[in-house]
Amino acid sequence: NEFSGGGRARVLPIIEIILSRGEDGRIAREWVDKITERWEFDSVVPQHLDAPIKIGPKEFKEAFGFLYEGKNEVGYCDEDVKFLREAEEGFLNFSVYKSKLGVLRGKVCEL
């Protein structure tokens, strides 16, 4: 259910991790801003999951909202991202750029 986002466009947790590395997501924010400011569109074809998604620039930018919040908190349950966090803090520690946004966290869902 959480992955469906209630019908809204969502970015998967692993992609959120990748995009929030290094410069606190600044480069990714610039990319999202360029897309949403330069082009008018009414659908997006994602690389994964169902396609096309009927969204425009506003909804596209909302899907990347985590880049604008200044924290490394995804819109999924913490239980769902625990493995990714543990990998980032553990065996991937040597190869993953650190995020200036802090350690990955999800919301409390009490599953």
C-alpha cells in the first residue's frame, strides 16, 4: 500500500537514497526544477512499475519533495527501509557517499 502512494507518483526508497547523496540533493533539485519549469507535460513514463503515469510538472515535483525537505526521511515505513539503512551503515559504508541530510529514516507505521 505504501508504495502505491494513494495514487500519487512516488520515488522508491533506494532512488531517494541515491539522489540525496553528496551535496544534500542540490544537483537532483536543480534537475527537478529544470524539468518542471521548462516543460509542460501531462504524463511520465517511469523506468520501473506501471506506466505511463498521468501527472504534470506539479505532481512530478511533489514526488521529489524529499529533496526539498532538508532531511533524509522517506515517505515509507521505517520497517520497510531498515534493510537499506543497515546496508548503508554497514557493509556499504565504504562505498556509499554520505548524505549531508543524515541517516535514512522512514515514518513510524508500527507494522
